[in-house]
Amino acid sequence: MAGITLNDVVKTYGEVVAVDSVSLDVGDGELVALVGPSGCGKTTTLNLVAGLIELTDGEILLGDKVINDLDPKDRDLAMVFQNYALYPNKTVFENLAFPLKMRKMAKAEIATRVTRTAETLSIGHLLQRRPKELSGGQQQRVALGRALVRNPKAFLMDEPLSNLDAKLRVQMRAELKRFHQELGATVLYVTHDQMEAVTMADKIAVMNLGVLQQFASPDEIYNRPVNTFVAGFIGSPAMNLLRGRFVSAAGEGAIQGADGWTLPLNPANARRAGASAGEVVVGIRHGHVLLHRQAHRGAMPARIYTVEPTGDITFVHVRLGSQLLVASTAPGFTAAPDDPIWVEFEQDHLHLFDEASDVALLGDGAGVELAGVGAGATSSATAAKGASGPSGGEALPAAAGAGVVSDL
Ligand SMILES: Nc1ncnc2c1ncn2[C@@H]1O[C@H](COP(=O)(O)OP(=O)(O)O)[C@@H](O)[C@H]1O
Ligand SMILES: [Mg+2]
């Protein structure tokens, strides 16, 4: 296998800039997910790597070789599409052998390669079956085998799972990840589904309107999104984003919404917000929104909108001013629409963006993981994590990764 490198890759169609100076690299044996909304340029980027369309500008390398001008068939890349398109009347063996036959390979060599590939993918016992006698997972393995048998340097996959129903998609996602890990396969994987990207990829490239927004590990993208687009795109339910204005008086900082709420900030967050031009966007994920039944220091008065139990986690939608936010709690939480509720944002997990530039305010290089910073409004977040809080409200631990409801 070999790595893939894109340097300032551009593709224009008349006025449309489908891919706008994208640079990224897929390390040898890495799976990089290219993710973004429909029309953001994912397929175009992949097709440029495959050589199916011509570059407007920039450079693409496979290993250390520039492949800009190579014919697709000479690029040693294997493409896997949405439709596996196995030949229904051919056996698994014949399906795997087909691409080699097309290349006029000798029969004995074909047999050796097909057998080796089938064993690699644990489908050696299925070689005499036809596609309709296989499960969805086995069919996927055969389709991958047909790409693998050619000994490609890397795999290009364009939404290979998007035609499958939800349950099968989750199963196949795990299969694909195993395939990548077992073979050390280099994979450039295109998807519009952020969950596929987060669960499978070594690195994620988030695109919007042809422009690469952030290229980093799933952890980095999730915890330190560089702008509000990435913050809102990665994560489900999406991160809560609220627009407000930074205000400070007597050393205390807060963010005020035009619709009446005031979010007090701890000193570290006040410093970060202070670096903005004044207007900021506050981001908080559902798991870091704490709900209180009564007024609580650092918490803002809100109203229940609706409660959604899902089994292992309950999502609580609340109306704060004119906005809807989503919080998550342990199962068993109940409330009626329009009940009063107080929402507190865990200060150590607050995301802040400068509204004017749409850039994350990371502050002191510490970013959003300000572990250990505890003052003012963080007190009950600390309490929720097990320390004794000043409010007297005993916090209940919630489902893993979910928020905490205290004062019940
Ligand atoms: N052959 C083409 N001619 C003109 N515009 C195109 C062509 N192919 C793609 N585009 C435009 O380029 C943009 C990116 O398309 P695409 O790469 O298919 O997006 P994605 O795969 O992310 O959904 C879109 O605005 C699309 O309309
Ligand atoms: Mg596409």
C-alpha cells in the first residue's frame, strides 16, 4: 500500500469552484474520511484522485510519485462505489477472477491470487456460491475482494454504505473498519454521514462549499472544532450553538443573548471570550448541559420544550429565550411541556467562537479542555463529577457520556 497526498487541489466547472485548493494526506495504511454536506465537493475530490476527471490546478501523489497525468488504469487505485454490482450469475470465485481475466493474467496466477484474497477476507469457503446465496456482509467482502485482488496501492470509496438500511449500515461499518485494520489498507473514504467518519477514520477531513474546513483526528475534530460549521456538523444531536454578546464588569464576564439570557463565564472562558470582537457564538454539546429543577447558581431559567426517551439516554429539548437547546439525561427523566427548568453549561466544555471571523477562541493554547479550572459557575459541574458542591443539590450520575440532572 502507499499514501495519497493532495497539494492545493482545485477543480472548477465554469464559475463553480467544486474543489477549492484542498491539501490533505492519507498516510500509508490510514483511513481518512472526507465528510461534508451534499454538494461540498467530496466526489469531485475522489474522482480527481482516481483520475476520472482532470485537475484544474494542484498536485496529487501516490506514495512519492506525482500521478496528475497518469491514466486511471495506471494509477493502481481501487474504487468501491455505492453499488457493489457483483455479477449475479458468476460464482464468488468468478467474480474475484474477473478483473484479473480482463488483464489477461495466466489461469494459474489468477487461481493463486483469488484464493489468497479470499482467505485474507475469510470468504475462502464461499468461492463456489453465487451472490444471492450470500449475506449482505459477505457480499461486501466479495466486492472488496474484487478490488483487493488487483493489489491496489490504495482504496477510494464513495459512500459505499449509503444504499443500505440503517441496521446493516452499522454492521458493514464495523466490517469495513476491520478490513482496513487487518490489511493495513490505505483508504480515502467519502461520506456525508458524520457518524461513519467519526467511528471509522484515523483522520477526518471536513469540507464545506469546496473548502477544507479542518483536517485532524476524530477526537480533535469533536473536541476542538475550528469553526461553527465543523462544530455543528460533527456530533449527533448537533452541538447547541447560541449567538450572544460578551460583556464584563468588575472582573466578571458573561455572555448575553439578545433574547434575554445571561450566561456567566468562569475566568478562563471570560479571557477567551474577551479575545473576540464582542459578538460570540457559544457552543455546548448535549452531554454538557446540566438541568436543574430549581434556580441554581450559574444556571439560566428556561422551559421544557419536549422530552425524548430513547432507552439508554433521554434527550430533553428546552427553550432558552427564543432558542431550542438539547440536553441529555439518564433514562427516567420526565417533565411536562413548558415546565420551568434551569440550564447550566459545564464551563470546562464550553466552545467559544468569534462571530465576526467564525474562528474558535481556544485561548492560551488550552482550548476547550480546561480541566481543573473551577470557579464561579463551574461549581456544580464539579459537584456533578462527584466532589461536594456548595449548592447542597446532590447530583445524580447519568448515563455514560450524558449530562447530569441534579436537584430532582
Ligand atoms: N460535471 C460537473 N459539471 C458542473 N458542476 C459539477 C460537475 N460535477 C460536480 N459539479 C458541482 O460541483 C460541486 C461538488 O459536487 P460533488 O463533488 O459531487 O459533491 P458531493 O460529492 O460532496 O455531494 C457541486 O456544486 C456540483 O453541482
Ligand atoms: Mg458525492
